[in-house]
Amino acid sequence: LNFCKTRNIMAHTQFSAAMTAILHQTNNNSIHQEPHFAEKKKNLHRNVSKKKFSFGSKDNGVTITVKESYISMNHVWPSAILLSEYLYSKPNIINNETILELGTGCGLPSFLCCKLGADRVYGSDATKFPNLLKNLEECAELNGDDTKEIFTCIGLTWGRFTKETIKLRPSLIIAADIFYDE
């Protein structure tokens, strides 16, 4: 028992150190801020904004564009940025893999996986939020033909399995901020 506890503490410490290093290296300043939605309630008719996230250097880095919305609370949360920074630092995890992202939201990690060489990326979110799923499809287009060809948006209801979801067979499942309390 003590050996397992020690290994767990060591793994947690290594993970914390890695995440701290990534936080200090990120170019994406919004990871350090509270969520700031596109518009406040007084301007609900214009509530969608495009936001760009950059990974790596300007010369050989990757830029991802997403759309955020105040009405649907569709926002790139800090954990999605952190997960994306981690994946960018370890592209071999993604290369030639089939990825399923749970609770995709704005799609930042999924779209980055498309750019990092994944064979196929499935971005999933709750079936009960069709506007969010539509936003994901639009964002895939914003990120270019290479992303649009690799990315597939799917509605997914946890605990319900369909023939289509069983056939996905991802080699890697990723998730950031997957629990949302209405």
C-alpha cells in the first residue's frame, strides 16, 4: 500500500510540475483570466465572437480559431487551453490516431488534434445542445479544409449507446471541463 501511495504522489508531483511549466510557457493569455464572453446581455443579438489561439512559434506554430457565445455559455475554458498546450508539446500522442473528445464545447483540443496529424477526430457534446454542435461544424470550416476533412461532430448522450457510437473505436479519448452544471 505504501509503495502504491508513493508512486501516486510521485506521479501527481510530476504531472503538477509539467502543467505548471506549460502554464508559464503558453502564449494564450486567456488561460489566466476569468471567462469573458463575447457580449454582455444587453447585446444578445451580437453574442458570438471568434477567438484565435496560437501554439508554438509564429514561423512553424499552429493557430486555431473558435467561436464563443454568451447565450450558450460556449467558452474556451482554461482546462481546454491547458490540454491543448499539453497535446502540442507531445504531438506523438496524437499522430496517426483516432481521437474522441468528450464535452468538446468550442473544439480547441479537437481542432488542434486535426492539425497535429490525427487520422480522424470526433468532437462530441451533448445531443440536447444542437446549436453547440452546429457551432463545432462551423468552427471546423474556419480552421481549413485539412481540419474539415478529419473532424466529425457527433451528438453524444452519456450512458446511451448507439450502433454509430460503438463503431467509433477511438485509440485515444480526451476531455477537459466535461462536467457542466446548468
